[in-house]
Amino acid sequence: MKLFVAELGSQHMVRLVESSEDASRMASSLALVEVRSAIRRRQRSGEIREVDADAALSALDSEWRRLIDHPVTSAVIGHSLALIDRRYLRALDALQLASAIAARDSMVKHVALTFVCSDERLLAAAQAEGLAVWYPETA
């Protein structure tokens, strides 16, 4: 979201993305749905104008084509159920974290994966699950 709508931490996210290679950035398929929904919610609430929402969605579509899309598989869903029980996460948060864990587990061991989000509770759960984390609002 911070890449597409200006908010606290946006400048840090932009720098992170600009300094990383496309091949090193991945996101759960859910992220596309979640960010689009968040942009439209902000438009409906009057926080952003329609023209700005449309520009943000255009940027989202462009950026999404550059990411590695990590699919939500039955294994990811199964792991998210365990995360809900273990970490008391909301459904979509558990799916996002389970996707990151699946991505980490499928990577070559010397490649580091950092979980980036702006939800402190989800970051704590990710850290407890052994992921490196980055909080853009305090970067």
C-alpha cells in the first residue's frame, strides 16, 4: 500500500523497492487483492480522490508485473490454519505469513528473505516464525 498511496513509511518503501532487483521481490497473490481493496476503501471514504485511486491502481498493476507472485496453495492454506492457532492471526494475515514461510522454505538456503509489512502484530508473528522482518514506518 505504501508504494501506491502516500502515508507514513512510504518514502522508506520506495527506497527499498528502488534499491532491490525485481527478481528478489515476491508477494503473496493475496497482496494484489488486499492492496486494491485498501485503495478503493480509501477512495470511498474520501481520503483520496478517484483520479488518485485510479493512478495508484495503475501503478499497482505495473509493479505487480515486476514481482514474483507466490500463489496461495493448499499447503499455504494448511500452514495458515496452524498459524491462526499458534499466533492468533486474522485470516488474511495468516495466509500472507504462510505464503512468506513457504517462499522461504522453497528458496536456496543462502538466500535471505525479509518479511515487510506495517502491522506490528503480524511482524512479531513473522519474527517468532523465524523470518527477518522490516517495518517501513520506522526504517
